[in-house]
Amino acid sequence: MTSQRYANIDGLRAIAALGVMIEHLFGDLLRQTPPAAGPLNAVADALVHNISLGRFGVALFFLISGFVVPFSIGGERPLLQFAVTRTFRLYPALWLALAVLATTAWLAGAPPRTATVLANMTMAPALFGQAWLSPIYWTLFIELVFYILVALLFSAGRLRSVGVLSLLSLGLVAATALPVQLRMHGIANLPVQYLGMHLSFLFLGLLLRLWLVERAPGARFAVLALVVAQFIAVPSVATFSLDRGDNFIMEGLQPVLVAYLLAFAVFLAAVRCDRPRSLLLARVGLISYSMYLLHWSVNVAVYSVLPLSGRFGDVATMLICMVLTLMVSWLVYRTVERPMILFGRAIVLRYGAKRLSNNADS
């Protein structure tokens, strides 16, 4: 990918991160103020009942990851290098964010259990029977599972196999939709999970790369089949999710469907038209991971000084939250994310140079 294309992808990351932030700001307003507290409540209520900007941002992030990450696997020891670079890219910033959350909870008189903190540090706390310190981090485990599946596909030589990817993606959608339908019709009481549905959006990004960039035969049809399956499956689980209150469908089916459609349309248009070409958005996109990790902590700190009221003055509070998040995220990117990314690359390069030296000596 050219530097111009990287700027284009970073611009998309910025749009996704801003969508998540705005959703959480208006969600905070609705949670922290009475329904008729002020005119801004009506604005927030109309927004969240028509489009889930948070789900839009998450879906866009998933499409971007599927489009970019699998094709970063390469080098003399590709899987080792992939594991090292991904580890140093994701974990140090997460550990810093977790430290902030744990410290905040401790100051509030409700320190988290050590087991919970340690489980969070793995990016897979549910595997240890622990909850996330912040519920907004749920997407990290989805990404982690995707990386493992991508590594397995690469090992099997099937990372660019449209047929295998299509069957796997459709199977992931079915793994969510079928148990719900069987339970709703009283046929079988199977466990329900939404991991497969979320993963299918990452694989959709991968298939879009094969179609739009690599022109792989059959990729266009595979994309169409997966999109149709997703937009049949999401409504099929909506009633079950709302009745159970499991937060896959929160405010209603429409906001989620609109969010998914918009994310797909924006991503497809951006890749085909090589947009957005914005230096500002590209720079915001560079810090989007820190924005995702830290915006909730920044919001809580601001609300302690400027509590939300439901009046239009809250717009200023929201802008302060966003500006402070951008500032904190840039600082974390410069002092933690970027140095750790470079350190991970240095390890890979050093290992490669050592192997070359050993081969030369032999």
C-alpha cells in the first residue's frame, strides 16, 4: 500500500473513532440525566434511536482491520514477526489504559480485584471468568481472535483462498444466527454468542481487499453473499437480543442496521475513491487506538467537574471531552504507542539480521 493509501485508511480510522466517541457522549447524557432534563436530551434520544454511531465506528474499525492487518504478514519468519509486531502495537497502550482505570476505581473506593486486572491485561478476560474493567473494550477480544484465525489461515496457505474465506465467513454468521433460531422455535437450547457475527465483518474487510485491490476471482460474489447473509442474520436475532438484554441490539434494530449499512457504504466508497484525503483526519487516525482506549476515562474526569445537565451547554462539555481526548491520545501515542511499535519492529529486524549472520557463518 502506498503512503497515500495509508493516509486514506488513517482517515477512515479517525471517522470510526469519532463515531464511537460521539455515541458514548450522547449515551452518557441519556444515562446521567432525567429524560426531560433539557432540549439536548431530545437530540440525543433521536440520534441513538435512528443510528448507532458506536456500532458504525466498530464496524468500520473491523472492516479496516480485515482490509489491512492480514496482509501485513510477511518476512523470513512471518508468523513470529506478526505476533511480535501486533503484541507491541496493542498491549502496551492497553496496559496503560487499564492502569488508569484501576487507579480511578481505587481512588473512588472500589479497587478492582488483582485477578480481574491480570485477566484484562491478556485482552481475553472472559476466558478467565473476569469482566472488562471498561465494557467498551469488548472489541479487543474480537480482534485478537481474528488475528489467531488469520495466522492459522496463513499457515495453511489459505489466506487468499476466496472459497475457504467465504465458507468460513458464512459459517461464522450461521454460528450466531442458527442457535438463536433454534432456541426461539423451541428446537434446541444451544448457547448463543455474537462472536461469529462480529468476526464476519473483519472477514468482510479481508474479502473486500481481495476483490478491490487484488482482483481475486470470485471475491466480488463472496462479498455480496456475505453482506446478504449478515443483513438477513442481524434482524433474525434482534428480538431475541432485545428480550434477553444482551446488548447486541440495544435501542432497536433500525439503529444497528443503519450503522452497518453506513459503515459498509463509507468503507466501500472510501476505498474505491481513495478518500478521505485529509492530513488532519490522517493524524487523528494515527491516534485512534489511544482515543478508543482513553476517551471514557477522560469523559469521567470532565464530568466530575462539569456534570451533564441535558441543556445545550452540554455541547461545550462534550467538545472539552473530545479536545482533551485528542490531546491525551496524542501524548500517549508519542510516548507509548509509537516507541513500542518501533521497538517491536527493531526486535524483528534484529532477529532477521541475526539469522542472516548465522546463515552466513554456516
